[in-house]
Amino acid sequence: MEKYIEGNKAAWEEAFDNRDASWGSDIVERIQKEEYAFFNEDTRKLLQKIDTKGKVIGQFCCNNGRELLSLVKSGKASKGIGFDIAENQVAFAKEKASELNLPCEFEAVNIYDIDDRFKEQFDVVIITIGALCWFKDLKRFFAIVSKCMKPGAVIIINEQHPCTNMLATEGEYLYDPEHRIECRYSYFEHEWTGNEGMYYMTLKSYHSKTFTDFTHSISEIVSGMCENGIVITGLQEFDYDISGGFTDINHSGYPLSMIIQGKK
């Protein structure tokens, strides 16, 4: 396992061990009561158009499992399989699957190490906010994703827009509240490290183990897919934030999130 991935595993497991009591506490109730819980409106509309009934759905970087569980239930899928590197998050996701009595399995694994047991298993693949940045080599990442997709399978990626990587957020040295949509970093900046923890999960500031993530351009994402036999069938860009870091500039005309749709 590459050193940065090993470090991220430790940092994510630390964050989950220190999660706020509210984190994940609503999963069972919301999935039982809502259709397509935990998906934003635009992603929900797209997923409702995809035939998931009786299908097998895969999610790469599934976190606590809530989105996969939601889609399997609402989309009447026959099975869901989620992958994440954090063992404690995977254990949590398994507990929720059992509580909801849903046919979902979760694997604690480095995505790069997913073996041929999952070759051509998935009819539908979802990748959601905050997944792609943890991989240095997207061509290698999408090679694994493509391997796991059946011929004709579809993939939906709902992610932060790469243009947000040029912006400074509150607390960063270059952040200026009077010029929030002024570009402060290179679009092609690549590697970032930090010890600021995962506030969205813990709701507290702490000196964490080191997280290492990578910014990727649209061309890196698209090329990584296309070079592994995934044809781009749709691209939508939105001026609203899904990361939690840029809500103060929602609907200001700056691209903040996106949905990419593809087919193997």
C-alpha cells in the first residue's frame, strides 16, 4: 500500500473514531421514510431515470454506506457492494445494512487493490462527493472501476467541481472574504497535505493524522474514464456547493459541483 494511502486510512479511521454523536444517526430513519435519501435533487432526478430494479450497484469510497443503502432501497436493486478504506466505517455500514435489512455488502479495501472477485459485477456504479481527490492516479482508479462494471453498465459521478480547487476557503491564509470567488491557486496544483481533521464528521477542530489529497482537472477525470472504456454520456455543471466549503458563494455564477454520466 502506498504510503499516502496508508496515511489516509489511519487519518480517516481516527476521524470516524472521533465522530460527533450526530454523524450517521439519521441513516436508518431517513432511508426508511424518504426516497433516494442523501442525494441532492439533481442527482436524485438522474438516478430515478436509470433502471436499477433487480440490478447490482457498486459504490467506490462509500464512507458510512448511507448513499448505497439509500439507492438499493429506493431503486429496488438486488444487491449493493460498497468499498472504503476505513475499516471502522465499513463495520458501521454493515451494521446499518443489517438494521435496514437491505442486501448490501461492504468491503474494507484500498480501491487500487480490488481483485477479480468483483470483475464485471456491477450494472450501475455511483461515485459521490469527496472520492476522487484521494487518488493520485485517476487512470489507475478508473481501470479498477471499469473492471468491476459489466459491459453496458452505467456510472454516475456527483462531485465537487474541479474549479473549486482554485478557491481559498475560510481559515486558509489566502482567503479574502471580500473576494471569495477570486482564484488563489493553480487549476493544475496537484498534491495537498493537512492535519486539520474532518470537521464535517467530528464537529470539532483537532490536530489529526496527515491527510493527503490531490486536485484533478476535468481533463484528468474524463481521460481517466475514456482510457478505460467508459464513454461519457452526460455532463452537468452547477453553481451550488455540495462539499460544505463554498455555500457562501452559491448561485454566484461560479461552477461548484457537477454530475458526469458514463457507460462502459
